[in-house]
Amino acid sequence: MTDLDPENAKLVTLARSVRARNGAAEGAAVRDLDGRTYSASTVALPSLKLTALQAAIAAAVSSGAEGLEAAVVVTEASGVDVESLAAVRDLTQSGPVFLADASGELRKQF
């Protein structure tokens, strides 16, 4: 994770932690414009399905966030789904979205 600044490395740590704690397929973390962080894992209920990134964004927005600085998804998947990226872009046009594996190694940036 030497490619990330300390604030974005913190997002990777939060996303890894929530993924491991919940035994989920994905963990995600976002930082809002005030520097507050929100993390979430995949939600897979019979009546509600959210990616980890969608859940983290929902937590941020429901707490009053009006924009995002950055987002991280930790998963073994090869990418971030289009709907989750669209949700990020609803709140920031230029904030990076980082994809990391379970070890925290950065794989892509969107």
C-alpha cells in the first residue's frame, strides 16, 4: 500500500476490517468532505442486496455527507460494479475509487 497516502491507507484498513469481521465477500470504506469515514460490508438479505460500497455510501449519505473525497473496496473480484461506481460519482466526479485485495494490496484505481 505504499502507493496510497495515509488517509486512503486508513480506508483500506477499515474496509479490510469490516470484511473480515463480517465474513463478507466485500468490505468498503468512504471518506466524506468533512473527513468522516464510513465502512460497510456486503448486505445479502432475501429482501435487500447492496454491495459493500453501496452500503458505505448509504451510511455516509444518511449521516449527512454531501460529497466524498475517496472510496475503497476490498474484494477478490476483479472490479467494482457499474452501479456502485455510479453511486460514488453521484457524490464526486473526481474522487478516486481504489480496489484492493484481502491483503490490502492495491490492484486498481477508478
